[in-house]
Amino acid sequence: MSSITEPSGNSGSAPFFSKQATVAKPGFSRWMVPPAALAVHLCIGQAYAFSVFNGPLTKVIGITQSSADDWSLTSLGWIFSLAIVFLGLSAAFAGKWLERVGPRRTMFTAACCFGGGFLVSALGVYLHQIVLLYLGYGVIGGIGLGLGYVSPVSTLIRWFPDRRGMATGMAIMGFGGGAMIAAPLSVALMNHFRSATSIGVAETFVVLGIAYFISMTIGALAIRVPPADWKPAGWTPSATGQNKMISRNHVHIDQALKTPQFYLIWLVLFLNVTAGIGILGQASVMIQESFKDTVTAAAAAGFVGLLSLFNMGGRFVWASASDWIGRKNTYFIFFALGAVLYYLVPGFAASGHIALFVLAYCVILTMYGGGFSTVPAYLADMFGTAFVGGIHGRLLTAWAAAGVAGPVLVNYIRAYEVAQGVAKADAYTMTVHIMAVLLVVGFICNLLIKRVDDKHHMSDAQLAKGA
């Protein structure tokens, strides 16, 4: 069956933001596309650094300390939660629209939403109306997060059919690393704008909103899609050597939901993320309680930073490796090695082996990040590239679910253990062993994934119509 038919013809006569206008002309280098994707993902990766605003936002009125009329941390916590919820919802429900209008319009819409969300939030800080922060960063910004996350990925997959994992790894690595830029930049801006009458948050939001809008717009303007039936010079699908798991056919976004493969991959992502995200959120407290009187708060902060580096690096390294060993084998490694490491970690803590404890969690976090960057290529292998952006968007509901399940498992089981008289240093043992069991279940789910049945594939006529 033929590959997906992209728009062709004279793109110069097409509306600027149409999909037709983004078709690359002869001589265009596909290596121009990853920087365009990074221009978006490095911006929306700021979401992981939003916590730097929580403390200052509790002192908007009091300035030096919280006053009775200032917002509480519990109220502020809903801003990030809303953003993640609307990331998942927008990615899931805008899939068909994304595939119809193309990456340029989608990425520009993401720029407007994400940058505009900061501006609405700045107004909320100025007027001290928290509902505007919920609406701005939470709802509008969250929509920008979702659209910005999925829109470059499907384009990269089409440009790099020979290196799908590496291509998606480059972009999604940017999402993991965006916080490393955003956190110190945000703190520096707040310090710059701080005064006797302002905590500096509103002004920082304005600067970030404008800067992110410009950067994401540059990415949207630079993005291109390949011409009809384009393929890398000298490459043929059979050259990948990754057996029967890579399909040359395509499955419609709605039909994908009728296949067992979609739900098995959903569980694979959910279980992999659940096992990592809860630990990531409690890393600082966990290492201090596991090595009481040995690890200081400063050292724990360094541990968190180290985990972030391995999370980011794993997104590129594992996704690139999956091009050689296959997506299914990559997830087998995630689940098998992860389960073993989770089982061993309590012993490392009990015996005082800090280096082994840190190394184990660093490896676990590479596989947590690698799960995000490998799954788009996994989907392209199974369902083809025609609707992979929309299918990926719907699969990200697994991330939203894991974002709830992971922290709940870690926090509530720990609290229960402590309430039962278990020492804080030992309170994570049951949690990490449960994580190991979840990874074993993920291993089984991954084992059950087979190629999609031919009855789900689109015909050439359907592809031509974009049905």
C-alpha cells in the first residue's frame, strides 16, 4: 500500500497557514525541522518549572511575607493541575484538526495560547484574581501545551522514517530540558522586577509570555512537511531491519481506538510513567529520609537536578536506541531493568550505599523520559504515519492518568506506612516494590502487542481523500 499522500502542487498560492503552504520545496534539508520542533518544546517544557512561582505567588500582597489576603499553596496548586489536564484534553480532542490543518497552524495556535496564557495570568496577578490564573495558565496555557507537544512530533516522524526514534527523541528531549532554562530565567526575572510594591511575578509573566510566543512562532514559521511520497535518499522501508513490527500501512485515528494495540500501548505508557512520576515528585524528601543525617537539603536539591538531567538525556538516548533494537525491545528493557532496580533500591538505602541508590534512580529516570520519546515512534510503527499525531494525542491521556496515580501511590502509601509506625527511612519500601510489580504488568502488556490486523488498514482511496 502506498505511503500517506501529502498535499502537493504550488504551495505559493495556498494560504500562508494552510497545510499546503508548508510543503517543502526541492532541496529543503530535513535537518531544519528538529530545530523548529525544539523552538516549541523548549518553551512548553517551562511547565515543569512552574513551581518556582508558587512561593512568590503566596506573597503578592504581603510582598515580604504572606498576608491574610494572599493565596494559599493549595489554591495555587490547581494552576499546574489544570494545565496538565488541558494538555491531555487538547492533545486528545484536537487530533483530527491537527492532521487536517497541518503543523504550522497548530504550532502557531499553540504559541498564541501558551504565550497568551501568561499574559492573562499576569493580569490575574495584577488584579489579584486567581480565577484568571486558572483560566490563563491552566486552561488557555494548557491548551497551548497540548497542541505544542503533539504538533511537531508527527511531522518529525514523516521526515525521519529511517530514524523515527531519534527524531522524536530530539524534540521531546526539549520538553524535558525546558525547565532547566525556565527555572533560573524565571527567578532572575522576578529578582530584576522585584520592588517595594511588587513581587515581580506579573512582570515576569509578561516577559515570558512574549518571549515564548516569539520563539514558538519562529518554530511554526520554520516547520515544513515532506512532499507526496517523499523518502530519504537511498532509503527503503525494508532497510530498517526491524521485522514485522513496522507497518507500511496506515490506520485512521478513529479506527485505531478499535484495536487492542492502542489500549496495550496506552497501558505500557501509563505503567511506565506511573512508576517514574511519583518518585520524581518526591525525590528530594525521599533521599533525605532514606539517608537521614547524611544527605542535606542542598545535596537533595542536587539529586533532583541530576534526575532531571538523566530524564532529559534518556529521552534522546533511548528513543535513538529504539531505531536499532526496536520499540518493543526497548520497552522490554524499561520494564525488566526497572523492576529489578526498584526491587533493589530499598536494600541500597538500608545498607547506606548512597552511590548505588542515586545510580539506580538515575537509570530509572532515563527510562521514564525514554518512555515519552519512544512511544510516538512505537505508534507510527503500529498505525502508520497518516494520523500518528492525533493518535499520539489521544494516547497522552495515559500521561494524565499516570500523573494522578503515581503521586497518589507514593504519597498515600508512605503516609499509611508512617501512620502504622514504620520509620520514615523504611516507608518507601512497599511503594517501590509496588512500582516493581506495575512494571512487571507493563512487561506483560508489551509482550502482548502484535502487528495491527489488516482489516484496520486504510485503502489507497481513503488515503487520497484523507478519510
